[in-house]
Amino acid sequence: MDLHFGDGKPTDEERAAVDALLGPPESSWEGADRSDADLRWARGGRAARDRRDLLLPGLHALNDRVGWISEGGLGYLCRRLTVPPAEAYGVATFYAMFSLKPRPATVLHVCTDLACAAAGAEALCTGVEEGLGSGAGAERSPCLGLCERAPATLAVRAGDPVRTAVAAPATVDEAVRAAVAPDSAPEEPEAVMAVPQAGRDDLVLLRRVGVVDPASLDDYRAHGGYTALRRAFELGPAEVIREVTDSGLVGRGGAAFPTGRKWQATASQPDQPHYLVCNADESEPGTFKDRVLMEGDPYALVEAMTVAAYATGAHKGYLYLRGEYPRALRRLEHAIGQARARGFLGDDVLGQGYAFDIEIRRGAGAYICGEETALFNSIEGYRGEPRSKPPFPVEKGLFGKPTVENNVETLVNVLPVLTMGAPAYAAIGTERSTGPKLYCVSGSVARPGVYELPFGATLGELLELAGVREGLRAVLLGGAAGGFVRPDELDIPLTFEGTRQAGTTLGSGVVMAFDDSVPLPRLLLRIAEFFREESCGQCVPCRVGTVRQEEALRRIAERTGAAAADDIALLREVGRAMRDASICGLGQTAWNAVESAIDRLGAYA
């Protein structure tokens, strides 16, 4: 793309899309017609620069309206925000869902990641590419978070408003129909269809999914909603943090950091303001639990964010939602609007004199933005690259202020901590891994979906619930960043300490089963491709290492034994370098699954 932005002129549609987000320009310095006053002094520059964080929403506005981001549209957005064009170009090209080259108004994203690859995504891609007409295009996509219904597609038609349609499990005809006529595509199954245990009395986190109307605040309240927030106001911030600490709740995103310690560290910072960030950018292949919670019980997340903000002294919360979740976006926008209208958000929450509100920020297809500091950069309008630590987010996070960041499942766990009390919550699970845990089960099972079990249940017990098929060859725990285990290792306890002792990881709760029909070398190559594509490129070990890993796996895809020995040795050397020297978890874990497949499954032996 040519960076001479003065030559490109925005279309009326592009101007309208940006102005709908930012309001009309006030001076010619921002893109309005020139007036006599503009010839005498410059106005609005400082105010525009203070809105740098609206760059990502602005890029979404252009992409949603037209289907791609032109030179003129990007240049106009840069003028409105006084962002240097080269910087905006760097941000726009960082995200997979944006295009800076002309493309059809309708794009069909076909998932080619692990669960979908095992379910025939390659044949689906070929059929779709042949079946689509000139008015639509097909793009191969990383995980769409629809693994329980693989293979999956997402059709996006640009316009005002943008239209989306999901086909999953998709046939060629269904995918093409969703792309050609998204408005008339069949309604996507409700979230409850992804919960095989729905209706069981012993559920804690999933008990309302399929029971309450996700659009009704009154229905949510009739099923215990906002009991936890009322108790939080009775206890006060310090006691809420004590309850969360005493419960033993740890982060459910994979790092397993004690939630109470994170909250306390943020609350104790004198620097103001404090921020709360909900990380709903679950992009780990095989993960879809947060999507099910947001679609099936959105008010629970709104309430949980309010509790967390109250405890940590935050008055503004950002919900960073992955861009591939259009229905979750609609549900949460509605829930936040209803909560605000009814006094559960705003300047005086529940009449308690406490102010808190939530703003949704959409991701745009970048796995790395699941890392907390990369997420902060993305919200602020920069490339989603991780920051070096220290300082840690509890000291200097979003906008350089103390910030508490938790994912959806972690936050929703806070509600039962407060309603049942810390001792009762801690009695669930094991001594070191307390409470219930959600698992995303997909692949070669009869009943894929989200399962809730107390920590301590074994992998075999979980797979028995899901109905594992004959011929089980391997189980991937933790997603692409996790590790494989053998069929004779199903007695592994599903706890953070149990999986560590077994030499694997629980991660975010991905459990993906593969039978003998799935070619393991192709699966490992797809994992390597994923990490090479998703590396932000900031640090050399990850930027180079992920490429070398993919190259080596391509060379040995058809070789075994002595012929592959040199490349396996190279893989180990590259893997150690990435693990030891990468800035963030992406590079540090990019070798895990490949290593476990070689060592535990005898891949390429």
C-alpha cells in the first residue's frame, strides 16, 4: 500500500462511518471544510490526540461499512485522531480481520484450525471457494471458537449495519447460503446446545445457561442475579477481596495467578484512576467456554465486572471481546444497555453512591491480544504487542494506571464466592485448586461442548461424560499452547498441580480428543502454522523460532526415524530458545505441543 495519504480521498461512506463514531469534525484540521478561523489558528489537536484509543473502533467502523480499509478512509481517520498515518497503517495491518486491499463486501471466514481441520475443513474450503460467486470471497481463518460444532464458518457482509451469519457444523451449501444471504441464514443454535449437562442441579457456573432468557434482566434477577453485588456492597471492598482470597480462586486463563492477590495489589495502589479489563479475547484453538457464558448468561458477566471494579476501586471497565463473536457482542451490548437503564451501571449503582460503567472494545483477529499487556496496547490504539514486565499491570497497566485484568470465567466465579461464601466455595475441588472448572471438549467425542466439573476430576471421567469414540490416539490438553497425552494417561487429575506433575498443562481448559483417523503430522504442522501466523514479531526468539519450527515440520512431514533425526534435534534447540528467551507466553509455549507429540506419542519415530 502506498503511504502517500494526501492522494487518497475518503468516500462519502467512509466519512459517514468515521463521523458516526467520532462525531462531525469541528475544524479543517480534522477534515471539515476550511473556514476563516482555521486560517488563523489550529484547533482540536490535543483533544484529538487524547482519543488515540478510538483508533481500533475507527478501523472497525471503516471495515464494517465498506468491507476493507482504503487509503482515503485510513487517511481521514488519521486526520480525525491526529495519528501519524504510518502508525495507523502498522495497527491496521496487525489484525487478521482487516484488509487494506479491495475485497468483496461479503467475506466467508472458514475455520481451518485443529477441531475443524479434523472435521474436514480442507474439503469445506475447496467446495466453498468453487461455490461462491464474484460477490463474495472466502478466507481461511484461525479458530472461530465454534469447536463443538466443527467445521465452522462465519460470513460477514459489510454495510450499515454490518451483517453476520454463522454456519456450524457447515456443509458447502450451508456456508455458501450464509455468505450469499446472511439475513436469511438459519438461526444459530442457542448457547445451551453447547452445554450437554444443562439442567443439572449441581452446576454452579453454567446453572443459568438455557434456563434464563439471556435478554431479560428480570429473568436473571429471578434466578439469583445481583445477589452477589448486593452482598459486595454490604461487605465493602476490603472484605470482598478477603472473601475472594480466602476462596482460593485463581485465574482460569491458564496462568493460575491468585485472583485475590491481584485485586489487593491493584486496590492498594495510590495512583488514580484504576481500571478493570475483562479479557474476553479467547483465541486459543479449542476454547469456547467464555463464548457460551457470554451468549447464555451475559448479565452474570456484567454483575461480576461490577463486583470486581467495586473491590479494586475502578470506575471504568473495558470488555475486550474477540471480533469473531458477533452474537456475544449483541447479547452483551443489550445487557449493558439494560443494566445502565435500570441503575445497575452508571453514576449511582444500586443507589450506593458508587459509579461504574462498561465499554466494549472489539478485537480484530490477533491471538497475541489475549496476553494482558498486548491487550492494553490494543485498547490504547497501538499494535497489540506485549510489554516488558516490570512494571506489572497492577502498578502501570491500561493508560499507565493500576489495572486489574481477568478473563470471563475467572470473573464469573466471583459470583458464587460471594453468594455461597469463601469456605463453601473452597470446599469444592481440591486444596490447591478450588472451585468448579469449565472444560471445552471437542474432537473425537460423541457429545462435544462445555462441561463443568469440580477440580480434581480425572481426564478419563470427563471424556466418559463426553462419550469418547473408539480408536482414541491422543488428547490435547490446553490447546495449541498445551500438550498431548496418551490414551493410557487418562487418570491424570484435572488440577493445575496434577497436570504439572504429569508433565503437561491444564491451560484454559481445552480438551481435544483425536482418534486414529486424524493424521498427527498434519495436526502438528497446523499448530506450527498457527504460531508463525500469530507471532507479533516483536522479539527475535519467537519471530524467527516459529518460522524455523514450521519449516522443520514441513521437511519431516513425510519422514520418520533416522531421516528425521536432524530436524527433530533442530526443533528441540529452537524450542528451548523460544521457551527461555521469548518476551511473552506465545513464544514460550509455541513448542509445547510439538515436544509432547514427539516425546509422549512417538511422532516421527
